[in-house]
Amino acid sequence: MVVELLSVDDHTSSDVKMAATRLVAEVLINRVPSSACTLFPKILLPSSCSAYHHIHLKHNRCVLHQTYQVQSRSVHFSVPSLQNKLETGHDAEIEILGKQYPRDDFTTVTPKILSRVGVSLQNQNHHPICLIKERIRDFFFILAFLNRRGNPLFSIYDHLSPIVTTAQNFDSVLVPQDHITRKKGDNYYINRDMMLRAHTSAHQHDLVQCGLDCFLVAGDVYRRDEIDSSHYPVFHQMEGVRLYTKHELFEKCKGGSHLELFEANSARTDLKQETHTLEAVKLVEHDLKDTLIRCTQHLFGKDIETQWVETTFPFTHPSWELEIKFHGEWLETLGCGIMEQQLLQSAGAGDKIGYAFGLGLDRLAMLLFDIPDIRLFWSTDERFISQFQVKDPTSVKFKPFSSYPPVYQDIAFWLPTDYESNNFYDFVRTMAGDLVENVQLIDDFTHPKTNRKSHCYRITYRSMDKVLTLEEINQIQDRIREQVEGELSVQVR
Ligand code: FA5
Ligand code: MG
């Protein structure tokens, strides 16, 4: 193995020294047993090296002088990527599903999140996310929408890559440039052009452009969000789109041959878009709501209580959310609406009218199977998986394996000016993984004299399969305390 070694001189800034040390540690510890490494003035050196030359970091620039024969395999890193890593603490490129993507100032994906990409719970047999997808798919395939020959009208796409362009995720569905949903703090950007999709609506435009007018898309979606029992940075959605020609929409109406989808010189109101006729919109709205209510009853039974709430999306108007009553509380399960005509126009289907919806699969599965915590979907514990490996999983109710006690830890720090809580949530997830059940902001304080802001968070640790020892949690909490300052530019109090 060829290992390139670094040394630093006394004029090097401490940040660069730190980055260099971390870099060398990573390169070497991955490949050389850590017992063979010692911290050499301030830097790493494998004791098995037969000879070495220094590589100086002069004026904070990296100059490589020599490579080392340690063993036979060859490992190289290029100077530009090394330089980038020294400056930012990261590689210049990110590998996702075997492909390289350049990093830039917009990158927010973390290794923890990337480890979820490609898992595709929606396609894992007997997994509750897959089971709920299948039940909804069956509703659309079998119960609701057979065409005259008995074939399903809808087709389903559940293998589309979650790696999309920002144009697909936002521009293609008319999300304005300054819309809050584009915020760096709310999304997992790979770089300025690519991201992990934040909703399955990212595929609407492409599929309509392919000529499809009745389809479902199921997939994993990624959002930087708070941490609690119903929020996880990866969840699953099922998108549905149905387009109608004038004939399809009006064929069942008496005198329908006189009705039109579009009208000129009309205004946008709360009820409709400017291009649509009110009669066309009302028919599509009726079909949309009727379909989604029947789907909900197919999942939860006829007695389920539901309510429609008006809302807005950039890609539909008018728009609604469907809430269902569960354990006495209203829970939002989907968003939907009449597709913006401009979207259809730009996808080459401007002569049709359509509806679209996006269902939250995790929430529906939690309700259907009585799953109390969204983290459980990622559990590989037999006691979870095996409960769904039955012949007829439709009536499975999850039986919690005993609940282990939580451990609470608080941390408070002063904030830099560009601070966002989502950065801290992500950082905690990276450091402690799925042992974190909840992170709650418990104190938001502004110093009366200095105007400096400080946050205090309570982290709840709980394992789903064992009792956590205080020692184990203290170790994690110590690492969080040690590294949070460097990672987020905060100052621990
Ligand atoms: C959307 O994502 C829209 N793309 C939905 C849509 C599609 C509207 C087509 C109109 C036409 P929203 O962000 O509300 O909307 O998410 C849709 C559903 O996903 C929610 O109703 C909820 O059930 C689920 N969901 C949203 N955020 C989370 C989360 N953090 N954890 C679990 N489920 C979530
Ligand atoms: Mg919503």
C-alpha cells in the first residue's frame, strides 16, 4: 500500500492541523491497524513505515513530497481532493449508489442519510411500508379503476431513483425560486444541482411528459426535520396522477357533449384556475375526493372519520389535505389538488385536466399496524420484522417488545448568526444514530446585554431493543459536546 504522509510546521493554522490530522487518521486507520499508528508530532505515522519524508503544509497549502511503501496494495488520493478535504474536512466528491457527485457549498447530505439511500423499504417483501404500498396499489388496480377491458388504468413506478435534480424536485412542479421549501436547512442537497427528492411529486412532470395519464409513484423521500416519534428524515410517499380528456371527464354527464374543460378570459378564484371551467374542476374535484375517501375506507374500514382541509401547493389549485381521526386526534395523511395547467402544458399534456395527490405511507402504516414510533420501520430486529412475516398481514397489530427506559441529556450552547436547528438535529442523528428518540428545544434565550442567542436542547436516548447504560450514553454525549463546536460553530455553555 502506498500511503502519503503529512507533516505540519509550526506556522500552520490549528484548523488546518486538525483537518490534516483527521484526514491522515482516516486514511491510515481504515487500512492500517490502529495499533500500528501513533500520533506523530501532532500527526499520524504507521510504525511499519521503513522510511519517511515530511510533507509540509506550507502557508496552509499542502505540498506532497513523498509516498510510502507500507504494504503492496496501492491507495492514492489526488492533491486537489486532498486540498479540498483539508479545507473543508470532506472529500471533494460524494459517492452515492456507486456514482460520484461533486460537493459544493450547498451540500447537506450526511453519511448517515446516505446509508438509507437504496434500502427501498417500499420494495421489501412483508415490510409494513411495502404492505401499505401494496394495499393502496391494489385499491387503485383492482377496486377502483378497471378500464372497459378489465385492465387497470393505473400503472405504478416504485423503483425510480431518489437522486433527482433540483429542477425535477422544484422547478418542474413550479416551486418559485424564493419558496421556503427550497431552504438549504430543510433539504438534503448533494450539491446546488442535485438532491435527494423531498417528495414524490419530483417525478410528476417527467412521467406526464412520457405520455402517461394515470400513474402511481412510491418511494423514499428525504427532508431535514425535527426528531420525534412521527418525524424521521427519511419517509415514504405515494404519488398519484390522473389526467382526463374532455371526453373521459364528461362522458357520464347528461348533455356532457356541450361541456368544455377550458375557457378564455376567466379569472383565478378560490374555486378554480383561470383556464378551467368551473364544471370541469368540480367534476375532477369530486372524483379526486371520492377516490381518496374510498381508498381510506379500504385501509381503515367504513367507520373511519375524515375531514378535508383547504391548503395550498405550488403545483395544484385548488388544494386540500385529508385528515383522519385516530385515537381522538386529527392526523394529516395526504395533500392533493387540481394540477396546475401550466405544469401539464409544459409536459405536453395541455389539452387535458388532472388531479394529483401525495400520501404519507409511514403515517398510514403506523395507523394501520399500530406502530408507535417511526424509527421502527428501520429496525432489523427479528422481533419487529417477524410480526409482519405472516400469510395474511392485513390484520396484524404490532405488539411492542418491552419498552426500555429513556435516558435524558441536556446540552446548551451559544449560536452563531447563521445557525439553524435542523443542523443540530442532523448532527445528533449522525453522532448517535437511531438511539435518539427525540431532540427538543427546551430553552431559547437571548442575552439581554450582548444580544447573543443560546439554545438548550434535551436529547432523549432510547434503544428499541436493549437497556442503555448511562456510561454508553455519556460517551455519546461527550462526543457530541466535543465535536459540536467544530461542526456547527457554536460555543457550548
Ligand atoms: C407534499 O409532499 C406534496 N408533494 C403532496 C402533494 C402531491 C400535493 C400532489 C398535491 C399534489 P406534504 O409535505 O404535506 O406534501 O406531504 C404529504 C404527506 O406526506 C403528508 O400529508 C404526510 O402524510 C406525509 N409527511 C410529510 N412530512 C412527513 C414526515 N416528516 N414524516 C412522515 N410523514 C410525513
Ligand atoms: Mg402537508
